[in-house]
Amino acid sequence: MRADPLNAAAERMRESGQSEAATQQFVYALERVLSGTQTLIPSSELEPAPDVPALSTLPETDAAAALEQLAVIKLNGGLATSMGLQQPKSLLEAREGSSFLEIIVEQTIALRRRHGVRLPLILMNSQATREPTLDAMSRFPELASPGLPADFLQSMVPKLDAETMLPARWPAAPELEWCPPGHGDVYASMIGSGLVDALREQGFRYVMISNSDNLGAIVDPRIAGHIARERIPFLMEVVRGTAADRKGGHIARRLSDGQLVLRETAQTPPEDQDSFRDYRRWRFYNTNSLWLDLEALAERFAAGGRLELPVILNRKTVDPRDSTSTPVLQLEHAMGAAISGFPGASLLEVERTRFVPVKTTDDLLVLRSDAYRIGDDWRVEPAFASGNGQPLVVLDREFFGLIDQFEARMSGGPPSLREALRLVVSGDVSFGAGVVVRGEVEIDAPDGRLHIADGTLLDGADGRR
């Protein structure tokens, strides 16, 4: 008799100690896949999101009152593997000798002092990031929030054998049988860990959730006041689309019921890819900074319930380094996709200064350069020339893709980018101290290698390369 994939998956997750909330969320996702429920979202079923309010138009508010019921959650489960490291990305230096985590902690403490509020900071860790991150946080004893944990763990879900849809087995490396379920797991993990109950018992009603690699995502009392005043169950910060966002997740409105939805590349049919990249039509893009009413979340999970999150199907092999290993499916959820599960969910357009995630060494160079500065209350603020926008940096992946390569070629410190529009580097290029980039500059290393001497001015207007 053939095993039932639903029961097999549930049993596997319970055996591994995953919470019942996470188990039910995964089983529901698998049930939808097995039933043939459409996982793709055609453009024909959507229309652009309507105009939304901008943060700049929100009224000032009593900050202490607005923040008294707010807690902050930072997603911190990722290792900096894309940059060649096996450590939490949040422990990587962001600016001026301070890590992402240290800046986040200092921002939180500064907000507490300024407004006289509790404002807990809680991390969603993975098993890989938990120990080193908590060790780093222990150096800030004043950060502790009585009655609340410093962190909670994200779930793990089984990879599924693509042929049988049963949990995959790989005895040579059993840890490869599991995968993270995507950022959308934050909701079930908050419930399953008991965090939602603990926060509500302490008198907290709302949380702001964002990525630990986005230092622009700092608490703004105006947003906290807005969601409380308007009784908004779920709010997503969005930015106006640009050409750089064409591969990002955009917000649309479902024609069938008018509900806002998030559509990612992996959820778009092949024939709609051109439409997906039309950032002028799909104007608003997800920043992964969300504000959530804990009571609304608890209602979704009451009596064994769950969020009806759209499923993202990823086809892989059980050992990602071995293309001949068992083909598997990985079921994932995007955190922002929860917008479709909260009637009354809302969008708020924010400036790009609140959306500066670091995914590559290109991003890291901009953040470490003088295009940004640390201002009052440890806010990471833009310092680039007015009207220019953030400079675009494209570094040669072969020579700058890994953090040790990047830092070896920037031993004199990052070049000045505050007057730069665009910097493209091809080949093995190294930078001396005090290099200045202005305008649009492309550097192509002749014969494969080039050193930019100390104090060099690279001015695109003068044709300097």
C-alpha cells in the first residue's frame, strides 16, 4: 500500500520536534500541491494595486504612546554563504567597524531611551545562526526584555521526493533531507514557539518584522500610530518600482475579490515574464518590512488554523552540489505573501532610504562607502549627492563575489561614492586609499589586472576609466 504523503510529512516533522503550527502549515501547503491547486499567478487574474498613502503624508504622533505596544522582530536565519562565509550575515561588518547586528541593537536602545518605551528586539534564528548571534547579543545586557525571549527558531521542513512526494531520504547526509521553508515561516514559528502568547501577555499588540541585512528598516512611530489608528491588521512597506526591481516581488490586486497579493518571479507563468518585468505597470514592490497585529495573527491560527499562504515550488536535487542526486521539490512561502490572508491589509509607500538590503558585495560596498553615514540614534542615512539616488555598483563576481576577495581588493578602504552615479568593475582591480568616483565610471582591467593608486579621481565626465 502506497504511503500517504500528507501523513508521512506530518509524522516526519513531529518526529524532528517541529511545532504543530509549522507542521499544519506545511501539510496544508502540500495538500494544495497534491490537489493540483494552481501555484502560478497569471497577469490576467490581476490588476495593478491602487494608489497608496506615503509615509511622508502620515501625521506626527505621540511616539511613546505609539511604540508602547510594539515589538521588533528581525529575520536572522541566514549565513553569508553567498559571500563565501559560514557565519550569520548579521555579524558581518556593515559600517565603521560595527556589524549589522550591533547597529540594529544600538538603534533599538537609542529608540528606547529617546521615547521611554520597552521596544523588545527579538530575532528569528536558525540552528546555524543561533549560538553565535546570542553570544554577540550577550554583550548588550541592557537589551534584555523581562518575560520575553531574545530569539525563537525558524522551522525546518522536509524536501519531497519529486516522484513519490514523500519526504526525501539521503542517508549519506541526512541533514540534506531538510530545508528552510522561506521567510513565510515566521508566522507559524511565532505561534509555535509561544512568542505570540508571550508578547500578548506582556501587553504588546503589534510587531514590526524586517530583515537583519536591511539597516534602513528602523522603527518609525508614525507607522505604529497609523496601524493602530486605522486598525490595520497587516501593513507592508513598499517602494515605487524602478528598472532595478524588475526581478523583485510586486504587489497587485486580485480581480476575483479585490484582495492585495504579492507575486514573485517563481509564481509567474513563463508566458507572463515580460509582463512581470513591467515595473511601470506593477508600480509597488515589496521591501520585506511588515507591520502586524498580533491579535489578527492569533485569530488565523486559533483552533489548529493556519495562514493560507501561496506556495512557491522550487525544483532541486536533494544534494544541491550533486546534479545526479534525487530530484526533490521544496515548498516555500514568501513572508509578504501573507498580505493575501488578511482582509483589510494595507500598503505604505516609503522612500528608498528605508530599503537598503545587502545581498551581494556590490551592496556592501555602497553601504560601507561615504554614500551612507551613521546619524543620530544610529540611523543609517544616505549621504550621496542630492538628486542622484543611490549609486549603482556592479563588481566582477569572479574577483569580488566572495568577502575575502572583496576585502583584499579594498584594502585601502572603499572608494568615495557620494558623487557617483554608477561604478562597473570588470577584471581583477584593486583600490588604493582615498580613491574618488564621480558620475558614471567603468573600469576594465587591461591584461586582467589593474591597481587604482591612492588618491585617484575617477571622473566619468572626463572619460577617466
